[in-house]
Amino acid sequence: MTTRYPFSEIETKWQQYWEDNKVYQTDLSLSENKLYHLNMFIYPSGAKLHTGHWYHYGPSDSWARYQKLKGKNVFEPMGYDAFGLPAENYAIKTGIHPYDSTIANINEIRKQLKRMGCMYDWDAELMTCEPKYYKWNQWLFLQLYKKGLAYRKNAPVNWCPNDHTVLANEQVLSDGTCERCGTSVIQKNLTQWFFKITEYAEQLLEGLDKITWPEKTKLMQRNWIGKSVGAEVNFQINGHNESIKIYTTRPDTLFGATYMVLSPEHPLLDKLTIQKFKDEVQEYRNSIKSLTEIERTSTVKEKTGVNTGAFAINPVNHKKIPIWIADYVLMTYGTGAIMAVPGQDERDWEFAEKFNLPIIRTVQPPSDFEGKAYLEDGPAINSEFLNGLYVEEAKEKIIKWLEKKAIGKSKVNYHLRDWLISRQRYWGTPIPIIYCEKCGEILVDEKDLPVELPYDVHFKPGGESPLINHAKFMNVKCPKCGMDAKRDPDTMDTFVDSAWYYFRFLNPHIDSDPFDKKLAEKWIPVDMYVGGAEHATMHLLYARFIHKFLRDIGYTNSDEPFSHLVHQGTITNQGAKMSKSKGNVVNPDQFIEKYGSDVFRMYLMFMGPYELGGDWSDKGIVGTDRFVQRTYELFNKFPDLLNQVTPKDVYELNQLNENEKLIYKKVNQTIKKYDEEINHFRFNTAIAAMMELLNEMKKLELCSKEIQCYSLKRFAILLAPIAPHLSEECFSILRSKESIFQKPFWFEPDPIALVEDLVSIAVQVNGKLRGTVEVPINSSQNDVKDLLLNDEKIKKHLDEKEIVKEIYVPNKIYNIVVK
RNA sequence: GCCGAAGUGGCGGAAUUGGUAGACGCGCUGGACUCAAAAUCCAGUGGGGCUCACACCUCGUGCCGGUUCGAGUCCGGCCUUCGGUACCA
């Protein structure tokens, strides 16, 4: 018998061949057929590659290889998202410098990646912790600053007491914990750097219509941006010259506004609170302070609030309405003040009920309506000139009225907040700002970039950025006046690094620009981007924002960074997400050693739909191993064929014997099926089709050499994307002189072979299957009927019954309805 | 609470626009090979009934109902699981 497939030797051999011959080096000057295939790069957080990484990168590479075979000039780079907290926390614990541990990890990961056998262009490798990379983060910061899109402000921010740093809103989970470490986040007032992503809110929303992304992801971004259309209305305060501006999406309900609520942080509060209410107001404000944002905004919490004693004037009917404060009104959205319309708003209804405030309905609910606040459409009531109008018409009319009287105007709001980018940590990009007592906040000059991150710092548990205590780094001369000044001790969020890295891959060594603009013109946008769904509202939103900004300053001609996006599913272990801290990480190395990289890759692809992921189990891996063994055996039975025969591209079916015909058809059917499946990332069904073909190949010994060669050539090519090493070996067993990927090619199926001449038609009586009949394809109804009436099994169900109706779907089904 | 996705054999999972449910693989059962085992190969494998057997009957895609000649697929109402979100006026 043949020996087992010596995967270790063969995989090493081909990896060496690919590297020696630079098979996967992309010629970026040829952009005609370009396909930029990008995977979200690796975050080398201390752990090595685990099964989840494999699940992401392996199948994704198979898709890229398939595209290469189909004639695309594929660029598939890989790099390292090398800055970040884990390396620094590791340093605090062990004393090993983040730079050293990160480089060591990267070296290990690179080895593992090479063993996977992906077609990465290693000349394009990059890591974000190198000065030649992060220099351009600083450059980006300067450009944003110059356009007024990077600014510093004092604001309540999310602070993680464990990581000792602030977090962007997106990095706080819905249960109020830190996205990275799971600690409960608290609120602090701090002065921090922000990027003005809100400036692009509308464009970020509109751009979603132009890209082919999972609908789910686009919906998450839409919700995160959270556009709402409404109006701002000014309410005069009784007895003051001041007025309060409120925001509402329901200006049509103005006549139902029976009180007003301000955020406890509202700036006018001190001024308008009536003396005898002041103590209570102050007490309430103090009680709010100790609450976290999460506690304050919990929907299960009962409404609280206090009266200010002041009154506002409802501008439509000049009624005096009381002004309250309540923590459910947030200073950070809209104007920090609302008109309360309990008749049409559940929260306001709840509040009004609790504090005995008046309720007026201004939309007529249907007669059978039993709820409290009515939010649906209906005719306006109790609203004078709006009465009878439905919501949309009423809105239009009242806004016109408000604008004419200069009391209000239509207004659009977004939930999206500006991106908080400063971090009180060491292992990141230094912020290129100098503070001078005389000149204030000064930008580092572009020619002085990069502001290098010093190596010799001390890591102490307990918090402050190590940079603060690094005198040599901190103390500089002001670039403007030359006086003593200090650097900004903070570093940037690592999402800044990943917001533009796809540009840099095109030439990671360029020194004159952040990236090669000429190449970017041809190669950007990324054609296919593959990565985890957890980045839906963070990385994927930031990258789109930075892309649009780069476009606006003339650095790219495209609107969106990633035209197609696919999310691989998550591989869990016993239901839990794999993580080093949980200790449930499945190490792929043991499987590579036992079965080889092709088997492991194929198994991951065969497990189920790529977008779904699933719980890890190695139970089925022997199945793909058997497939690989049998394939290797098969090719070894027919060595040297390419030297012996030259098969034709197409064969006439009637010149083939029965076995040849069956094989020929199956080969071509498989090409078609496989092509469709893999093109849509349906690797599991593509592999199933290959397995079916392999089963059929048993008949190969009964075929001519030409058909043998014809079939095996095609089999090897189909194998190439999903088991690249095995495929190369199989092709060389046939005595091919070159690597498949050196001169990529693909076979189109012979359309004649795809047509079946006989079809089996399901015969139903009253919708129940009672038999099948074999007929030539496209048989007429009468022919089929003649046949089935001669079928004993079927006839039995028709005896002594009256046929009421017959349905015939050609080549599929014949249903007879009887009484 | 709201938004989104998904529930199919012992297991992972297949099923164009409604048209033969369970492809492919794992596991299991039986057989071949072997001194024996492993590996490999061949055959069978949704549940229940009936039969010596072939056949046949019947029930089956989370639950209840509907549309249809025909529903895993469409519609209405639930249940469960998983993601996202959290009083955004």
C-alpha cells in the first residue's frame, strides 16, 4: 500500500519553494486586474496564534488563492497591530519591556503564520510600534488639528480604574465594563484629546449605501450614528430674559408639553432655580454625582427628579409650565433640556404620573387603545391649528410656524460622539503637542516628527503614564519662543494606528509620505476585507472617518476604505469565547503537528458556514485527514500523466465510455458548484463537493489516460485554494514543472457536460410522495403521465379515485390531486 | 425594553425562486483484510409500525395556527438561544 501523506516534509518543501521563488510577491504596478485582499491584522497581545486566528486567516487566504487562480492580481499583506495595553500590563507584571515582548511575540507569530502557508506578501509586512509607522499617526494628528478636527476639552469621560486610562464610548460595554479587562468603568472629568468624527456623521451614514457589507454591520453603524430629525424650540423663562432651548423629534406635540425637564448639569440651572427650591435642587445634583452613567441611564431604574420652582412659557399657547430637573435628561445630547409631552412619550408619562404633572393627549389614539403614552400615528387633537393633521403633516406645519415666528427651527441630531483618542499609557503613539506657559498648546513641527517613544522608562503598578516621569522626554523647548515647555504625556488610542494601515501596506517603507499616493490611487479601496464583527462600531467606523478625512485633504480619491466586508464567525470553546485569561485557548500547533496545515485549514472550513463560527471540537478532523490521504493515494496511482498524454479542453460525450462519461460530467459539475460556493465564502459546501468528486474518482481506473489526466488536472486545481501544499504536490506527481500559483489558471466547466439527460421526477398524490419516475430531460406532461400510470406503486393510490387536478413542474415534480 | 440573527438525525451541518428533507463528514452497526489490533476497504444508518425478507405504511425541520396541489422555505402568534443597544427627547 502507499505510504501515508508525508505532510510535514511536503509542506516545508512548498513553503520553501514559494519563498525562494517569491511566488506571492505582488507586482503593484499592474493594477489592471487588481484585488486588494485584506485581513484585519494581528493584535499580538502576548498570546500566540490560536485556533480563532486560524479560522480567520486560513479560509480567507483560500478565497484569495481562488481569486488568484481566476486571474486576479491579488495583494494579500499581513502585519501587526503592535501597540496596546496588554504588552504594557505584561511589563508591569514581569518587568519585560513592551518593545521586547512585542518583538518576541511577533517573531513567534511570523513563524506560525508561515507554517499556515498563506500567500502573504512578506515584503509588505508592517508593525505599528515602529517609529517609521507611528510617525504618520502623528502626522495625521497634525493634519486633523490644522482642520480643527483634533481638539482638547474637559469633559466627563470613561475611566477604567484597572487599566488606568480613559476609554472611548465604544470601548465601554453595555453593562458598563471595560471592553479589554472587564472592570466597571467610572466617570471622571478630565481634559482629553478628541477627534471630531461627528463632523462626518452624515457622510458616514450616507456612505453605508455604497458599500457591500453585511446588512447587520451597516445597521449597527446606522444605530451607532443614530440620526434623528426634529426641531429646536426656544421657551421663555417666566420672569427672566433668558430662554431655554430644547430639542424634540416631535414638534407636532408642542401643545401637549405640560412641563419641562433640564439635565442636572444644565448651565442655566443656578440662575433660574427659585430660592426656596435651591437646597433640594443642590441635594439632588449631589446625589446624581455619585451615580455612574450606567446607573443613571438604566431603564429599570425608577424616575427621579425635583422641581426648580421656575416656570417656562409654552410658546404655542403661552401657558406656564413648571421646570424640573431629572437625571434621565443628559447634558451630552441635544441641548440638555426637553419639553415633556407625557401624552406621547413613555418616559414623560411615567415621570408625570409619579409627580402628578398634567397630561394632555395631542394625538388621538384609536378607540381600542389601552396603553398610557400613545406613540403611533394619528390625527392631532387639543392642538388648535394642527388639529386633524397626522404626525408628519403636523410636524411640517409647526416647524414652518416656529421658523416664521423665530422661536425654533428644524434640527438634525446624532448619537455619535467625538472620538476620545488620548490614553494615559506608555505603549502607544506620543501625541505631538507641546505645552508652553507663554504660547500655550503648540504643534510639533512636521519636520521634527516622529516624536519618539523613549525606551528607558519605569513601569510601576499604580497608574500614571510612565512618560510623565521621563524628564528627557517631557522637557523640551517651545518651538515658538524657545522657553522651557512640556510634552503631552499621553499616547494615542491604538485604533488610530489601524484607521489607515491599509494605505501603508502598499509601501510600508516610504519616508516622504504616510503612504504611496500613486499606488493608493490604483489599489484603494480594499476590495475584500475580512475580520471580526466585534469591530463594527469601532475600528470600522474610525477607518471610514479617517479615510474620508484623507480624501478631503487630497490624499485619496475614494470615498470608502473597504468596498466588500466579510466577518468570520467566532470559534468558542465549551460555549465561551477563547481568551488567554480564561485559559480555554485551543492551540493549533498540536493539530499542525499531527495532521499538517492543509488538513487543519480544511477542517476549519468544513466545520460549517464561515460567518457562523461555532463551538470547537476536533471530532471530525479525521474526516478531512482521510480526504487528504485518499487524494494523495489517488494521484500516486497515476503519476507522470502530463508527460504521457495531452488531454483536450472539451470532449464529446458520445465518444466516451460509460465510466468516462460519468467522471467527465462529475468533474465539470463539481467545477461549477465549487466555483459558486467558494466565491461566496461557502467553504463547507465547496469541500463537500470535492469529497463527492473524490468518491466518484474510484471509476478513474476504468478510464482512458486522457480522461484520467483531464480529471486529475482539474481536481488538483480545485484543490489548490483549500489545500495549497497538497495541491502543488499532486500537480508535481503528474509531472508539472511549475507551481500552480506561479502561473495561475482556472478551468471553466463544459456546459454540455452540466446537462443531465435523465431526470428523476417525484410523483405525489395529494402532496405525498408515492414514487419517482426516470424520464429524459424536458419530457412532456403526457409522456410522464403515461409512465407513472404504469407504475404499480403509484397506480395503487389512484385506484377508485377521481382525479381533480394535476400539477406538472417539468423535471421536478408531478402532483395528482384525487378525491 | 428595543433592534438583528438563528433553532433540521447521536454530532458538525446540506437543501436555486415554495417542488423527492437529512448532501458531505463524524460517530455507530455489520462484513472483508489480520494470529490479533490499528489503519484501510465494502455495506447499512431519522423515529415508529409491519414483514422471513423485498416492499409498504406512518410520523418527522423549536411550539400553535394559516396560505397552497405542495411549506425547513411564505404569513400570523408564541418559546428558546446568541449578538447589538440601553431613558438619545
